[in-house]
Amino acid sequence: MQEVKIENSMEERTKTKYYSPKERKQNKLNTVEHCIQEIYHNARLVMIEIEVLHPYCIDKGFSNLLKRQYEEYTILTKKLIDYSKKNSIELRANASLSKFLMSVSTALTMITDKSNAHLAQIMIQGINIGVINIAKIQNLLSEKASSNEYADRLMMLFDQNLEDMKLFL
């Protein structure tokens, strides 16, 4: 049962709409599809960010950290793709324009500072955006008394990788 507010003339009244089991299942499916798409999108954005930053990396330790993080996000995105195929969810790819813009922006900022600290700062900014997006997904799911193992896993990766990046500041 979900309440829907309907405006009628000058006064507003509340009408209760009853959804059929089929409608309830479709609403839940839409939420799941939206969440899976957002989780996939955010994991792919971090992967793109790593692809763009890695060529600027000079330090072997920092390079290995980026490679490890990239592998972790790759494993998660493969799991999301498998889940999506099993559940007939179509994943939209990230726009290639975003990679191009990220590349140009990074190239411009790397002209003045090519340090590990600067690379770590760029990664931290990207991870923080991801944390915000995934927190919104987790909040949406908690409102529906649900959770998602992929959202939880991505948030855990973000937290872990954020701490790793702080070491290079």
C-alpha cells in the first residue's frame, strides 16, 4: 500500500492506492535495476579514472596500488555483468566522452604537479564522489528495508582505497 497525494481543485487530499502483486514486483525490479546500474556506473568511473591516471604514475608502489585497485573494481564489474545477464538487466556503458574529458582535465592538472600526492588527491576526489552516490543507493535501499551486496562491496572498496590513497598525501 502506497499513499499518493492528488491535488483536487483548491484542496489537497490523500488517496490510498493499492498495487497489485505484479505492480509491486515491477516497482521493486525498477529499484533493483536502478541500483545495479548506479553501482556499475560508479565502479566503471573509478576504473576509467585509474586508466587515465596510471600513465602519469612514476612511483612503483603507487603504480602497484592502482593496479590492485583496478583489479578489484574489474572483479566487481564482472560480477555485476553476470548478475545483470541472469536477471535481464541492461547495463549502460559509461560515455566515452567522460573518459576523454577526464584525460584532458588530468593532462592539464599534471602539467604543474606530477607528484604521487597530486595523483592521490585526484583519486580521493573521485572516490568521494562515488561514496556519495553509493550512500544514496544504500539509503534508498534501506528505506525499502533492503540491501545490496554489490553496493556494500563497492562502498567497502571505496573506504579501503580511500585509506590507501591517504598514505600518499
